[in-house]
Amino acid sequence: MTTTIDKLLIKTERIERELAEVRQALEELRLEPTIQFVDKEKLRPLTAKAFEEMGVLVAACGVKAEDNIFSQGIIEMREE
């Protein structure tokens, strides 16, 4: 029975330490500003890479940019 109590005490101490870490992290989040501005210069290469990867995916699906398939659909919807 003593070993069970000892094990439970050890687990309880571990849980209390983890809970203290979570509380600390929550307090740090509370101190952060709610509005954050984006550095456009840092964002540009990321968006360029994302658009490049999307283009590769679209091409991999067999869509050809020169067909203007998306534009044609929009034009057709406008004409209706």
C-alpha cells in the first residue's frame, strides 16, 4: 500500500509541475499584444513560394495556364 501511495504522490507532483508550466504559458500569452502586424518584406518570399507551389500543383493536375479555364468560366457566368 505504501508503494501505491508513493507512486500516487510522485504522479501528483509531476502533474502539479506540468500544471504550473501551463499556467506560466497562459500568463505569457495574456501579456502578448492582441494585434500583430506582419512584416511584408518577410512575408513576400513566403507567399511567392506558396504561389509557386500552388502553380506546380495545378499544373500537376493537368490544368494549363494558357487555356485560361478559370477565366473562361467567369466570363461565361457573367454572360448569363
